[in-house]
Amino acid sequence: MPPRKNPVWLAPSLLSADPGALGDAVRAAEAAGADAFHVDVMDGHFVPNISFGPSWVAAIRRRTRLPLDIHLMIESPQKYLGSFAQAGGTTLVFHAEATDRPAEVAHSVRDLGVEVGVAIRPETPLAHVSPLLDRIDELIVMSVHPGFSGQTFLPEALPKVRAAREAIDREKLSVELSVDGGITVATARESVAAGATFLVCGNSAFVGKTVSENLVELRKATELGRRDRGEVR
């Protein structure tokens, strides 16, 4: 990821944008101060839905220079890494549950010259990916069951976020700690207070008010979360 402008990054999830006006949504979110974009890739097998492929990622890349956080909710992710890297992904995030050899997949991503991320479902313990923390750039803690936008935040994700923050800090690692799913003003604050540095914002970015108004509210919530955590006064 490029140098940080904000201590907590907000990444609008394009799955929640109007697919018929995706370019407009990208431009509006970038103008409103988004730090990155989150792109959910679903194959209908690993999760019961189908979404963006490499051609969509390439089209998004042509419309923005912001980092693209590519969330591969797919089986056999190693087969498609090259396509998504070539399409313009900044970080390729694969699911730990989608492979028996996560360390090899992480190494393959690194060999492509892009950043490495790993995601875990709500039911997957942090211990499942702890050995990977020194090999990745981003850890996504899912706070909903992957596959659909608009779900309600699962509060049991917060202890996992706290434990991940403790592990990252203890080992002095430079790992983005992301929370994905059900992010609202309230859960953004709670997630940041627990130690998150990267929030995936779906409906909370694109639904209701304007993208600009939504991101302003979410940004304020992250500052309150940092205050709760004792990072600011």
C-alpha cells in the first residue's frame, strides 16, 4: 500500500455500488476521500454468489489510481492470481479456508510483485493463520459470512480483531488489520477501538446519504475509535 494519509483506511466495497454506474461510484468515492477500493471476487462455489472477474478489475483500474484490495472468495485461488495481478490489483487477498497450502499461495502472490492478504471466515480461529502473519501485508477478519453484501456485523469478530492486534504488535509486524462486513458508524468505531486499521465499507459508503456524507461520518467514527483505544486525546 502507498504511504498513509489517514491512520485508518476506508475502502468502499464496489459490490454495494450500482453496477450500472460503477465508474461514477468510483469517481465519487475517490473525490470523497476513500483510501482504497475493495473488490469482492466470488465464484459461486466457495461462496453462493458470483461477482467481479479480472476484466472488471481492469476496468476499475482504468478509472482510479487508488489501491485495489482484491478479495478472492474463490476455490483454488492460486489458479487466478496472475490474472488479477495483471488486471491491476494492489493486494490479492485469498481465503485461508480455500487452500491446504496457504504459505505457498502467499509466496506465489509475492512473486507476482503485488501485496499479499489472507482472509478468515467468522468461524475460523485466528490460530489458523497466525503462522502466516510475518509473510503477509493484510489480514481480513470477516465480521459477516462471506458471499453477500448488507449483512449485520457479528460482534464475535471483535475479540478476534483484538487478538490479531496483540499478535501483530507483539511481533512488530507491518500488517494491515482489516474488518470486512456490516461496517456502520457504530461498528466502525468498535472495530478501530479493537485495533483495526482498514475498514471495508459496503452499504455504509454507497447507501442512504451521498458517498461524501457517508465517508465523513465513517471517518469521524474511526477517530472516536482511536480515542477509545487511547491513540488520540
